[in-house]
Amino acid sequence: MLDLKLLQNNFEEIAKKLKAKKVDENLLKELSALFISLKKEKALLEELQAFQNKFSKELANASDKEKLKAQLVENKEKISSQTKIVSDLESKLEQIAASVPNIPDDCVPVGKDEDENVELKKILTPPEFDFTPKEHHDLGESLDWLDFVRGVKISQSRFCVLKNEGALLNRALVNYMIDFNKSRGFNLVNVPFLVNANTMFGTGQLPKFKDDMYKIENDDLYLISTSEVPVTNLYSNEILLAESLPIKMTCYSACFRQEAGSAGRDTRGIIRQHQFEKVELVSITKPEQSDIVFEEMVNCASNLLTSLGLAHRHLMLCTGDLGFCAAKTIDLEVWIPSQNKYREISSISNCRDFQARRAKIRYKNEKGKNELVHTLNGSSLAVGRTLVAIMENYQEKDGKIAIPDVLRKYF
């Protein structure tokens, strides 16, 4: 959540940055009006309280005690009424602020949408084929790796069953990613796939993205959309020791999204599913550490792709494509031969203190004061999309798939 005091004191400057992140101008006007009203009502409350404090002390020596006593009783009732007015305004402000995204860093390029993201660099060269490369879903069906018909039968569209070597390759990727991340200093955690509403709020999935979540009926539980949610919230409502930071974690999980806003996109294959798997990187740091750890996370995910021999590129997301909680994001896009373009496979974000404020994650700084941590997260990697990339980039003329050397021991 935004620092409301910072927003109030620098409203025009921050509002400009939020507009670049596609925040509705009417919402910003409503926030501005609320700040003005709250300031006015708080001033009135302080006047009433000052009157009460001053004349309560003078009551014993007042020349007309009964009159002053009556005034104090009446003023006390006004204080009670005014306190409720202020409290209601504060609650409304908090409620609206919960749906306002994070402020983009100054280094984030201003742009309307994904078409204005900035390419930073390319790594490795896409393979060349002396035949027309097939799409992963055609390869998967011909090899009996992907079974879409039975996936739909037991669930619905956008579900798939992995079989035979396809299932083995998927499992190998998960194990390899975990081992790779552990070698880079990220400690493995295993967390629940079901979390409560407070946890979803802490990392910004609620209330903004309620329609993308799968809610368990008659229970305060949601299926997670990414393991960033439970892993970050492991430390919610806690005050950490400065010497324990940074905390760097990796986690495998299934992820569940309704994909409410993606109708008609990637309807074939396993690039966009309602259930998918990821190995995630999550870090909790002191503010001065977060930029360094951000680079470590980007490099970890990028080096993982390089170790698999997969051509990819780094993109700095522009303001119009930046996620709700992110202050800065670098996407990694992997080369997909059948589409002749790069597709997102990882997204690494520095959320600064935005999630920490929502989840109340703090640490005791060198001066002994409690300060909000910074939280970071990134896919390392989306397992299904990595499977797609390997199938397409390592396909052979006869329709078979070669296995990258680093994965062979996992078979």
C-alpha cells in the first residue's frame, strides 16, 4: 500500500506517476478531495479537544462552574461525533488506497502498454532449422506428452494432462530449477497452496484482482496465484532483526488463475492455463539492499535460461505495463520458434515497501527503530513455459525432442 502521508504531502508529483501507471484520474480526484476533507475535520477535532483539555483544568476554579460544566458536556459530545467523522474518512481513505498501485521508480520508462517496453539486451542466438518448426502442442500430442482432450474432460478448457516423457521433463525442470536457485543462495521453502484473505491482501492480490482468484466456497481460503503470496507473507506482522536480512527464498508451487482478462489469448497449448507450475524467487531486504538483490534475482533467472541453452532477452517494463505492486520490473522473454518471437517466461519485480506496508513486515534498524522492509519476487521460471521453450527449441526433424545436457541426470 502507498504511504498515505507521502501521497498527501507530494500529491501532484505522485499523482503524475500514478497516471502513467493507468490509475483513473477520477480516483485520484476522489483521493485529493478526501485528503482535503480529512485535514479540515481533523483540525476541527483538534480544536474541540484543545477546548476540552484547557477548560477541564479550569473547571475547579471557574466563576460559573455549572455553565462551564454544561459546555464541557456538550463539547464532549461534539468530540465523540467528530471522532466518528474523522474515523469514517480515514477508513474510506484506506479502502480506496488499497486499490491504488505502487509508484513506479524514476528509472522506469513512461509508456502506454507492452509495446513501449524497453529491450535491454539479448542473450544467446535463436536456433536455425532446416525444416519448419512445429508448435509445442502439435509436438506434444504426436509424442503423447500432452493430453488436452482428457484435461478438458476431467476439468474444463485451459487444463492439460502431462504424460510419459513430458511429465518426466516437467519434473526434471522443477528439480533443476530448485537446485540451481539453492546454489545461488536462495533457501528452499514449501508452503500451502491455500491461503486466507489477509495473506492475499498483504501481497496485493485483494481487493484489486478478486476476479482472477479462485475462492473456496464458504471458507476464508483462496488458491494461490503464485507462491510469492504465501512466501512473502511468512513474515507478515513480524519485526525482523537487521542482521537476518536479506532473506532469500525459492519455492515450487502450483498456481491457479481464472485469467479473467485474457479471453481469446493463447487458447491452444499450455502457455496460458488456469493451473500451472512455477519455481519462484522471493527476497526480503533492508531498503538499501533491494537494488543489489534485484540484480541478483534477474541474473539468477537469466543464467538459468542460459544454462538450458535457451535464447532470451531482458525487457524493462514501462509504466503502462508495470504490475500493481511493482516499482520496477524486468521481464525475461524466451524465444519461441513456432511464433518467431520472444514470449514472457519470467518477471522479476522490486516492490519496495509497498507490500511490506500492507503485510506489516518490519525490521529493527541500526538506530533501534522499526522500519518497513523491501520485498522482491520473480519467476525462476514458469515451468510450463520452460517446457514449451525446450520442446520447440530442441525439436528435431523427425518430431523427437532432445534433452538439454543439464537435465539428463534428472531422468
